[in-house]
Amino acid sequence: MSDLANAIADLKEDEVKKIVQDMINSGADPLSIVEECRKGMDIVGERYKSKEYFLGELIMSGEIFKEAMAVVEPKLKAGKSGSPLAKMVIGTAKGDIHNIGKDIAATLLKAAGFELYDVGVDAAPEVFVRTLKESGASILGISGLLTPSFESMKLTVQAVEAAGLRSKVKIIIGGGIVTEVVRKYVGADAVTDDAPEGVELCKKFAGAK
Amino acid sequence: MPIERPFKTSYNWEHLEKVLRRQTTEGPVPIIELLVDAEPMSEVTGIDFPAAKAVELFTNAGAALNDNAALEMGLKLMDLSLAFSKAVGYDYVTMIPIVPIRKTRRTLADDPDAKRGQRAWIEETKGIISDRREFEEYEWPSLDQVSLLPIDYAGGQLPAGMKVMVQCDGIFEILKELMGLQQLAIASIKDPALVDDILEQLTRIMVHTVDIVAAHPATGAVFYGEDMGSSVGTLLSPKFLKNYVIPRLKLIADACHKHGKLFLLHSCGQLEDIMEDLIGVVGIDAKHSFQDNIEPVEDYYRKYRDRVSVLGGLDMNLLSSGTTEEVKIRTRQILKACAPGGGFCVGSGNSISNYVKIENYYAMLDETRKWNEEHGY
């Protein structure tokens, strides 16, 4: 494992910034920097699964990853950018303003190579559908922490169907209270109450190994 | 749909306290809630109350002391709480001390199509203290600004057998509101000294608050709300919580116990990693808040029934989305597992929020009353 991946995994913010900047200055391929960052985030995910890390560390790693990407992304745009694993629309269901679970999932998904279209919180079904159409995304992630969000999730799935997109879009719901029963009620393809697990499910949707 | 048949028509704090202290397996299974939103209280009692005002009062309680209109609204809410407890048959009425800590909360934008009313949630991203400078500039209330007006007010009107259950927001709960959960998570790793200093200020205020609350003759118990878990584990690492939060919770619980009052803990999420500390170090008398997808109440009861009493457990998903028949079945399942051994009260897994179906709330009460009748109570 590279120094950069290890620094991200160990949440060493200053060290990550320095390594990324040094790599950019020395002309390293920006895509390889992104790849090392992803490897670091994978380790964070493993440590979270094994309960060495908790929500705090997950959020902190996300911040470090974002900071690293802020340095790398301009270089990626200047050169060739890698193709995303898949395009994905993500947001918190109408009637719910909880954002932290959605934001953690979004950061981890970006780190895993997804191109994200974040519609924010309290997002109406038509907003999800419009963004799916505009982006051509093949995965939709709907987050919610409150029971009333189940109804909004269901309405969103119905709106995706009504728009003729359902066969082209895999739908995952996430949040602290969603269960398999809720998944069936909503009509989604997958359910998770855990952001790293959600990333794995989305990778499967994207056909990634 | 106002309540047609109350759970009971007399009040017996003495019995509830014995159950909470696990001193009896005899008598009816009591009912308990941490919080009931204004809308269901209005529906049960038939008393109109502008629910959005309750959200404002909870968000900025301190302002009520200097604003006659807000004070009047606060008194109306207290009247509603009293009427609700009497109408249903709770052995207590819930009151909240006024602790004027300025904080932020987020509410949904008004939505005329929404079937439920307004609710407010803690700030998740960034609160009002995110660095040392903001901490230094923050105006912490002095201890003499803490007001027990609600407890005095309710205490003067309690029917025979009823006590005041005092709900207190916990230090970690307020910390999340002050910093925002995301900012807190980062600060807990990058600047734990800042988090420590904020917690110290909050502990100073909360130890005092719980001390005077527990000393109040109308107080039956303190219901202390401190959400520390997500669905898969503690929000911050158990190590952090054990270093910075648990020892302070012990000080707060001690302030309650020194007056011989019970310290009931409401805390959501998966807390297995700190449960021994909560019971063994803090000395909680009861645990409240259960979700079936995290740990069904029966499982927790089997593990900890000899050490703490266990409160509530009807899953919020079921209460808000299930049928009355499903609620009755689940209530009976829980009663079968938890009632015979004592130290258990029926209630929701979290709260009777404004999105709980009122008929499901009644179904939970009806099934519990039926259980008690079947057992001769």
C-alpha cells in the first residue's frame, strides 16, 4: 500500500495534503493519485466494518478525501479523466431533511469511482426523475431517516416507473430505519442501513468486481 | 379521534416507581413515553394547540421567559401535557426545565400538502460553534438562568398519585446541536480539546439542572435524552465516548441519585459497545429507545433485565405504517417476553411523534390494558 493510501486510512490530513501536492508537482498521473486515494478509502471502509472506525472516522476520512480531490480534480479536467464506474443520482426523500447519511454515502461513492448527481435533501420525486433523465444515470439512491420518508421513496419509485426509466435504473434506499420490508413496500432493488455496504451494493449494480 | 377509553383513570406513581426500580413483578404493566408531540396530544384530548409553536418553544425555550406571548404559549402547552396525561392515564406528566442554551435546529419548509405537522431536527452539518473562537464568543447561560417554571407549574396541579417526569436534553445531544454532527465528528478527531471544553460547559449546566430538578418535590424521575448511536454502532468511537462523555454522564446521574430520584436514559442506536459503561459506571436505572432492526426490546430485556428496567419498544415503523392488528400482535409479543419478569413498561420505541397513526397508539394502549385485565389488574 502506498504512503498516500496509508495516510488517508490513518486520517493524517496534513500528510495527505503534502503527499498529493508533491505528487502533482512531480508530474504524477492524476488518475493514479485518485486511485491511491480510493485504496485509502477502501481501508477506511474495512476498518469501519471491523469496528476499528466509527461514524466520526468515516466523516473525517470523507473530508480528507474531498480535500485531496479538490487538488487533483483541476488536473484531471486538464488531462484525460477516467470513466466513472457508473452515474448515480442521490438525495434525501421529500419530507426529510437529514443529510449526513446521504453525504457520507455520496463521498464514499465518489471515492469508489461513481459520478454523483446529488439533488440534496427534501427532494421531490420529479427532481429525482428530472436529474435521472438529464444525467443518464443508471443508479438512484434515496436516503431517509424518518418513517414518513418511506411514502416519498415509494412515490419516487413510481415516478421513475411513470417516466419509463425503471428498467434502466437500479434503485437503492438507505437510512437508519429502512429494512427489507420497507424495500419491498417502496419497490426498490436494494436496501442498506450502512454507507460502506451501500457502496458495495452499488458496485454490484455497476457490474464492478 | 379523541381517546374513547383511557388506559386507566387513576394514577399510581408509587407502582410505576416500583416497576422502574425492579422491586415488583406484581401489579399492572405501566405505560411510559419520553415524548409525545403536540399533534397527538391535541388529538387525544380534543384540545386545539398550534403545533408549530411547540417546535419554536423547544428550539428556543429561554426566550419564553422574556416574552409574554411565548410564555403564554408555553403555559398552554403545559396545560395540554397535563390534560393528555390525565386523559390517557399516565402516572406522570412530562415537563422540561428551561435551560436557555442558544442552539440551532432545522425544520422542513412549510408544506401545505404534508399530512403531519412541523418537526425540528438537530443541525447535522455545521452548528454555531465550530472552532475555538466561536467557543470563546459563545454566551453560556449562568446557572441561575435555569428555570424550573414548568415543574413548579405542573407540580401545583398534579392529581393524586401523579408525579412530574422531567425530560432533560443530554450534554452529547446539545453538543451535536451546537456543533452539528458532521463538525463534531471531525472535531472529535482533529480538536478533541475543543469538544472537551464544550462538554465541560454543558456538564456544569446539566449537573446543576438535574440537581435542582431532582430536588424538586414534584419530580418523580429524570428522563435523560442522549442519542449516541447509529443503526450499526456508536456515532463517535466508544473510546471517545468513554473518555469524554461517560464520566460526565456519571456526574449528572449522581446529581439525580443523591436526591433519591431515578435516572432513566433515552438513547437511540446500537450502543452495545458502551452499555456496560452506561449501566456500571453511569448507573442508569432504565434504558429507553429500541428499534427492531437494531435490537428488538425483548433481546435487550433478556440481556439486561437484572440490572436495569426496560422501557417501551414498539417500533416506530410499525406504529406509523402498520395496521392496528399488527400493533396489537406485536404489543402482546413484547408483553409475553418482558412483562412477567417485571421492570418493564409498555411504550413506543422512541416517541409518539406526529407521524404515528393515532389508532395504532390506541391499539398499543388497548392491548396493554387487555393484558393487565387478563392478569387480574
